[in-house]
Amino acid sequence: MKVDGKHLRTIWLEEDGRTVGIIDQTRLPHEFVTARLDTPEHAVTAIRSMQVRGAPLIGATAAYGLCLALRADASDAALERAYAALFAARPTAINLKWGLDEIRGAVDGLAGAARVAAAYARAAAICEEDIAINRAIGRHGVKLIEAVAARKKKPGQPVEILTHCNAGWLATVDWGTATAPIYTAHERGIGVHVWVDETRPRNQGAALTAWELGKHGVPHTVIADNTGGHLMQRGRVDLVLVGTDRVSANADVCNKIGTYLKALAAFDNGVAFYVALPSPTIDFSVSDAVAEVPIEERAPEEVATMTGRTADGRIETVAIIPENSPVANYAFDVTPARLVTGLITERGVLGATRAALAAAFPERAGATRAGAPRAPVRPAAE
């Protein structure tokens, strides 16, 4: 996507062909800073500290983390140590394990320089596949936006879309998941306006989604998290588009905390609620997300403090709760499939059912049941 007219991705190889470059997302929206990952430990820190975040980007970063480990030591022991450290960096997004498994499978049976080369080749392919998947999500999802636009009473009246958290290009390698249909519509000249949930804690909607939409020229308005239901009651939201960190075999959706509440409000007001879902985010080994998916609990500081720019330009972090008040910081919640209108995937818009997921991605569903490694998934031909 574009930042002030310049195309950027969220992760890349530096000129030396080995070191990994990233956008440090903890510094946005007030500072645009890049960082270099030279070791697997750097990759672990980037994932854990959320310099990189978003399920697809976490998977790509983890894949490159194994590349960095193998560059230093191509042995099986080093591979497994790095795998374990990266796997433990964040527990909820299934793409992290998927990316690690892809690299481990790519280097199996190889040694030395051949093993390192295979790892880097597969990591690069993961990034390209992610872009292709997200573009396909955009092509399928834009049809939903076009249908709403066609029903508008006034020609040119924008389609009103509510988002939660950041499922934009900053959460992927490029294009984004939930934002891919929005960017596609914008590029086709379809009027859109995005209601951007601030998404406490961490404010990833206000800090990241608003930043990238603004840089790309997409009309948007930042709102407090609890405003969405009010807007839906007054007919000011045409559809809700969110991403996901993991979707179970029965189509339950695990996403940023607060997603469930948006789905309830959408259901109560008859507003379509769609989840943009790249297939590596499907976990066919989980049948009940509420019972089986680990919900990450993060540091209390994310709730107890906020960081922003002062009037004189300084970036400061301030406390916003009483000093001795305890904090619970659950990072994700689960939206039951019954509240989901549809799943926008690289292979089309699906019903939120076990049968629809298994029919669209039989190679993944079958591989998981058999306990075999998941096969790489590519978008259906257009």
C-alpha cells in the first residue's frame, strides 16, 4: 500500500539479503521508524513487544526468525530452540505456528547452506502468498461493498463501514485482510467511509488503522469503542468488517477484544458482520474456540497507561488509573459463528459453518485431521 505516495510493505529483506527489515509499529502514528532484525532473538522481541502484530505478519516474521537462526547455526538443535522461542512469543494467532511449520517442513532433509537457502526461499514465498491471498480477499469482498453502494438511495453516497482493531496492511505483508475490500473499492472509485474504532487497549484502530487509511487517502472517522452500537441503531453503519487471529473448524472467530460486542450490536440491529479470513488463520484442529483457544493476557500497563504526543511535540506515556488499582488485560475474545454473516476468504465469501470451511479448503481440513503438515494454500484462479 502507499504512504504519502510511496509503496511500502511491512517486512522485507535488507540489501544484504539476510537481515530482515520491519516497520516498528509501536512508534506509530507519531513516528515512522524502521528496525532491523539480525537474530532470532530480535524476531522474538519484535513479535512479543508488538513491533510487528497482526496474525499474517506475525507468521511471516516468525518464518524469517527461523531463517535468522539457521543462518547462524543450521543444525536441528538450533532450529528447534528457535522454533520453541518463537512459538512462545505470542499464543493466540495460529499463523505464528503455521509460519514456523512451513519453514521446518521446507528445510527437512537438507543441511548447511542448502538448508538456509531453502528457509529464506520459503519465507519469501510466504510473504508473496500473503499478498496474493489478501488481494483475492479484496476482489471477493469488494462485491459486498458494491452491492451496498448499488442500494444507496442517493447516487455517490458512501458505503459506511465499521472496523475494529487493525486488520489493515500493517497487520499483513501488504493490502490487509478486512481493509483489502475497502482499498479495492477506493481504487475503483466507489465511495466509502470507514468508522474506525479506537480499539482500547493499545489503540490499534486510532493509531494504526486511521494512520494507514489517512496515508492512502481513504475517508474515515475515529470513534470511541463504545460508539459502534449507537451508530448502528441510527442506520449509519452498512456493514462491519473485521479481521481475525484464529478461526476454529466450526467458524468461531477469535479476534481483538471487543469484537464480540460489535457482533452482538450488529446482530441486534440487522447489520451485516463479515470477517476477512486468510486461510492460514483457520485452525481445523480446534472445534470450540471458546473452550480451546488460549486467550492472551497482556501486561497491565497497556490498560493503565496511554502514550501520545504533547502540545510541544514530546511523546509521553501517562498513567490513567489509580496507582493501586488492579488490571485485567485480555487481548482477544471469541465471536460465535452464529453472529457472523460470512467469511471473506481468498476462495470466495463463505457461510460461517464447519461445512463451508471444509469444502473451501479440503486440503487443510484433511491434513489437520490426518495429523499431517498443512499444505500451502493459494487463491483460487480468477
